[in-house]
Amino acid sequence: MAEGHAPTYDTVPGGNTQPSTRPNTPGRTPDPQLSGVLRSLGMDIPRLFTIRESGSRIYNPIRAEQLAHLGRALHLKPGTTALDLGSGSGEMLCTWARDHGLTGVGVDMSVTFTERARARAVELGAADLASFVHGGATG
């Protein structure tokens, strides 16, 4: 196995998992024990994801126009409070704070993305409405 690559596991009949011998492909999951160990050590999300997605503002398949439309469709009112779990770089929370006056907290397990979200709040003039915390959402 190449250095820096987590082993992956395949689901076999009966719902059990076994170490995979195939190359890592989408839809395959990393070793659940390794993921738990990394979380218990307070480590960040995989560096590869951070590098790959560091240039993005929105990480799911939605365009900025759709994000704005969704905010209008939700009839967000000033003072509405939001909790954004898995906030990434904070685009949704910061945009809606700026455009609709909502307040909220974003939580993300990536130090890099949490820092970018804080910077984005300042950039959009929403730092007094949106704050961001580095942490997990599982409690």
C-alpha cells in the first residue's frame, strides 16, 4: 500500500467488511477503525480532500444561484438562527447571513475549512452574524 493511503474495506455478504485488494474507487470506505483512531487523536480530515477541495467555495452540487434561490424559498427572516453542520468554507451560512440577516454557527471537522469560513465571513461582511467552530458533529 502506498504511503499516505488508508486501507479500504469491501462489504461482503452478511454485512461484514473485509480488507480490499482492489484500488481505491469512489463509493469505497476507509478503514472504520483507522478513522476512529484519527478522530480520537484530534486529527483533521484527510489531507487529500483538503487539497482537492481547497479552491472550492461550495462543496455539494449546487450553484451560487441555486443557493440564493433556496435562501429565498425558505423565507429566511432577520434574526433566524441556523446551525450549519459540515459547514465547509461557510459559503451557505455567510451568504444567507449577508442576504437575509440570519445568525448562526458553522461546525466543520477541517481546520483549513474552518479558517476559510471565518475569512469568508469577514469578506462578505457577515462576521458579526456567522461564527465557525472546528469540531465534529457527532457529539
